[in-house]
Amino acid sequence: MGKLKRANIVLPVIAVFLLWIKTYIVYKTSFTITIENFMQELILFINPISFLLFIFGISLFLKTEKSKMRYIFGTSLLLSLILYGNIVFYRFFTDFLTLPVLFQTTNFGDLGDSALTEIHWYDFLYFVDVAILYFVIRFFRKNVEFVPIKKVQRRAYFLLAAAMLFFNTGLAEAERPQLLTRTFDREILVKNLGTYNYHLYDIFLQSKSSAQRAMADGSELVDIDNYVRAKFVKPDPNMFGVAEGKNLIVVSLESLQSFVINNDVYGEEVTPFLNELINDSYYFENFYHQTGQGKTSDSEFLLENSLYPLSRGAVFFTHAGNELDAMAEKLGEKGYFTSTMHANNKSFWNRDIMYQAIGYDYFYSATDYNITPEISVGWGMKDSPFFDQSVELMKSMEKPFYTKMITLTNHHPFRLDEEDKYIDEYDSKSGTLNRYFQTVRYMDEALKEFFQKLKDEGLYENSIIVMYGDHYGISENHNEAMEQYLGKEVTPFVSAQLQRVPLFVHIPGVTNNGRGEVISKVGGQIDLKPTLLHLMGVNTKNDIQFGEDLFSPDHREFIVFRDGSFITREYVYTRDTCYSKETEEPIEDSYCEPYKEKVQKELGYSDKIINGDLLRFYED
Ligand code: GP9
Ligand code: MN
């Protein structure tokens, strides 16, 4: 029997079709992309097509049948792997991959256990289309003879691809004006451009930020300097220098969100020690994390620099060579011995390199601790021995010192040894949330021991202890379980409010013995540097910073999230919607409108500083 004759356009079209349908199914099943109207659904549906037509269309230029088939199969497999990479990443971070994240390879070794919990046996289903394509190709090889298409046909094919692209971007522009210039939100990008075009755009952003440093000459600083100077708020004279000369101990509390404070699981307090400590501290109940893809490292960056992290990747990786004017460096100039204490591999988040730029005198990492399997769980050393050994190390530090400690046990996937479980698991469909309460409870116990040990070793009186949650622990993937726990729907408003993390400023001699205060003003991690430096008696008037001293009577209640959402005293702006805090319901956009320009300015200026490495030109 003779072979069937088919134009060689058939195979790429089949490949386009298979991946297109799969991508759409993935959008609907594996990502939570909010769709508000028919137009958005249509854009979502068609957005993979243009890219797929182009990429598989390249096969039409290849000479031999064999090379065409190889190209089509290889491309389909590669794109499927990229898509699957996004799926797994999304399960973790409710976010899409970016190039800088992919290059954070030194983090990967430690991600093992965490990553495995996000990979399921049924994930092979994501590759069913690749298998189908394989058999189609085999069938074609045996039974079909290709007829090369004519030049005009090829042209028509690419014209169709281009038309698809224009149609898609046209609809997107109508639905979401200034899509590329205004937004930092990857969900909106994927929703409108499609996941593949989004990755192309990401490559473009990467080259742009690399070019920015080369082009910068410092003239960009004039506007930024004026902006920052105009927004500086004077410290409260009663608070300025209250901790001068004391040791500063900052504790970054892994994944601790505010909703567990003064809350319980089946009648058992989740954070009994911290709840008590509120009476003896300045406790900020409306304090938000502002981290992006860099998670813990982003919170460290905010703390030290009062600059925003980047919208893609972790600054710790992308800009570790930058000149900074960090809190550690300033305290060092004041005669402090400065360090970070974190019982993990020193290269995680590229810390060993970035810490040189921040200016710590020393980094106490895994090799400075005595870590045995008995005192390890999940990601490494347990918090309790970590605090215990850290205090031992503090005893021999030069005084006064500034140290930033980073806890680890309350990290996804929130594993604990039996003996460390003080409360029962919660019971919901999310194992992550169920275990979270137990590891938070464990961290709370470890903190209690830590305070006691500081007292026993005579370090307490001469120190000020500041603690904050680094970022969320429970992502939006667990909304259903969260709704069960909170007893209410997790709307975008509630999600934004769940980004609150506890901030404790505990000053022995000032706040203890019940002299604490609950402070309700809105603040964020961006405010930490000026707040803490002022408490330590260091001026920040000439610093390039975006935060404001939380104790200043002039502090403005306004914080910006990395994706352009923001919170004020009265409003929450998130997912393109303005909400009233009072009613928790959407209100007219005009209430939020006045803040939008400031949001773009803050994030834009901060990005300019980082991408252009502008502080190398700054002298105060
Ligand atoms: C790792 C620890 C956790 O050293 O800081 O990092 P995270 O995943 O939370 O960013
Ligand atoms: Mn963290």
C-alpha cells in the first residue's frame, strides 16, 4: 500500500493543538487565575496559540523529515517540562517561574524534602499529550509521505500566527491597559499574554535590568534623592536613642503570620509565649511583610536597606555585587560587632556573597553550630538548640553587638519530631495548614527558652530584642482549609490582610513588666531600618530609604506590596480592586486612586536603585 500524502504543515498543527489544549487545562486546574468576565476567559483560552504557532512553525524551515519530527517532538517535550516546572513551583509559591529563580541553583540542594511533597504520582498526566504526539509522529513516519508546502502557504501560516498575536494583545490591552508598564503582578501577565509569551517577556526584562547597570551614571539619583528627602519623618524624641549602646538582637521568625497570635487550635493557644510577650513589648498588629520571590532573603533585604525587593527573583542572587548602605554597616561604623546567625548552609539564598555587601562582620552558619541528627528536623537544626547554641556564641561576641538570627523549624513542609509536638494537629484537607500550627507552637516554646537563656546568661538587660515574621507560611493554595479555620471566606481582601506578620519590639527596662503597648498603625518591613536605627540613636536623615520610623508621630500609614497592591489606614487595594477596611467589601476605585502614583514611584525608584546599582554614586 502506498503512503498517504499530507502537507508537512499537518504535524506542527497537531503539536500546536495538543499543547494549546493542555495549557488551557493546566490554567484551569493547576493555577488559580481569577476570571471576572467572558473577555478574560477568551483571552486565557487563546493566549497560548500565537506563541505555539510561531515556535512549531520553525519546523517548516527545516530540510529533512527527520529533523522536522525531531524538532517538533523536542520542542513539545521542552515546553511541557517548562509548564510542569511552573506547576510545581506554583504549588509552592502561588507564583510563576522567572529566570533569576531558575538560576538560584545553590538553593536547590536544600529544597529536596519540600519539593518532593509537591510532586505527585499522577503528574504523569501532564505529559499524556507528549506521548500522543510521539505515537502520531511514529504513525506519520511509517504511513505518510510529506508534501513540502509552498512559500506562499508558509507565509500564510506565519501571517495567521502574527494575526493571532495582535488579536491577543489587542484584547489584552483593552481588558488591561498598559499591561506591561503598569503591572508587577505575574498572574496578570500570564492571564493576558499566556505562559509562553510571559517567559519571553521575562527574558526581555532580564536583559533590560542587566543593561541598566551599564547605562547608569548617577544622574538618576537626583529625583530619587528629592523624593526620599521630602518624605522623611522626624523620629519621636522620646524614642530616639532609647536603646543606644545596647546589643540589638533581631529575630527573623520563619513563616510566622499574625493570624496565629492570640488564636487557638481546639482550645490550645498556638503562641502562648508570644501572647504573653505582647504585654511586655511594643507589638504592631498591622505590620505587613513585603517580600517577593526572594522570601526570607527579601525580608532581610528590606530590613537592612529599607529598599523594596525586586518583582522577579531574589535581589540576593541578582544583585549581590551592589553597593549598599545597610543597617549593619551603619551600626558597624558606630562600633558594633555585626553578624547574622542562621544554622543553614551558608550559600542558601547566596547569603555568603550578599552578606559582604550588607557589611556583616561575621556570618554564623551551619559550620559554626554543632548539628547532629538528633537535634535536626526538616530543613536542619531545630530552633531550640539553635537558640541555645547561639546564646553561647553571643557570650563571646564583642559588645555591643548587632545580630540577626533566622529561625528554620517553622518552614514548609512543617515537619516535627513527636517529642516536639505540644498541640494536636488541626484537622482540615490541608496537611500543610494542619502541621503549621504545631511547628508555630514549637517555635513559640523555643523563643520562651531563648528569652530565659538570655536572662540566665546576663545578656538580657543590655539588649533590645526585635522579632518579626519573615513572610507568609500558608499560601493561597490552602484557602479552603484557611476558610475552615478562620470561619470566613478568604476574599482577595482577606488574603491581603493575611500578609500581616507579627512585629515585637521588646526593650528591657522600657517595655517589660507590663509596660508594653499594642500599636495599630499600618507599617511594613520597609520601615524596620529607620525605626531600629533611630532606637539605637543613629540618624537616617541622609539615607536613601523608602520606609518611615514606626514610632514617629508623623509616620504615614501606607505600605506597598511588591506586586503593586497596597494598604492604607482605611483601604486595601489588591487584584485591581479597592476595598474598604471597615466593610471588607469593594468600593469605588476613586478612593484608592490618589495612592496609585505613589506606589509606582516607590517601586520604580527602588528598582532603579537596585538595577542601576545607584548607591555606588551616592555620598551622604
Ligand atoms: C533558608 C531559610 C528559608 O536558609 O531562610 O528560606 P525561605 O524558603 O523561607 O526563603
Ligand atoms: Mn522564610
